[in-house]
Amino acid sequence: KTWTEAYITLILKEDTDQQQIKNYRPISLLNSDYKIFGSILAERLKRYLNNFIHPDQNGFLRKRQIRDNIRIILDTLEYYEAHPEKQMALIFLDAQKAFD
């Protein structure tokens, strides 16, 4: 039963208005048995994740870095600069406050 329970507390982000709920970060306090099992499972999954996650996904994965994506962007820009007869579009997406 302890695996299905968590205590949630809200922590105010620095230098924000405490009257606005969006300025609070929820933190879940979990039981130790759940956290230990989760850590073991995560370590085992890491061995196989790279086989299932698209090669262009570089953030937050072992042996992959965001700078690899930056290199892809630079290579793409250089290629289309050398081939002006071809058209291209780059789209950048950012999930606002994705990790706040």
C-alpha cells in the first residue's frame, strides 16, 4: 500500500508572487521502499533505453548530449547555404516552463 501513497507539498519558486499558484513547485514525498525499487528499475532500464528512443532525442540520456543536436542544426544550415536552390525550414519548439 505504501507504493500508492505520496505526500505532496508546494514549494514557492524564488522571487515570485506567493499569491499565484503557478509560482509553486509540487514536490512528492515518497516512501523509501518505493524509491529503492524505482532506482533499481531505472538502472536496469538504462541498459536498453537507447535502443528504443529516437536518435535525435539527446537530452537526459547517457552518452547523448544537447550539443549533438546543435551540431545537426549547424550542419543543416551549412548544407542549405551551399545549396540555395533547395528550400528548408527550421522549427524550434519550447515547452514554456517545461521543467519549472
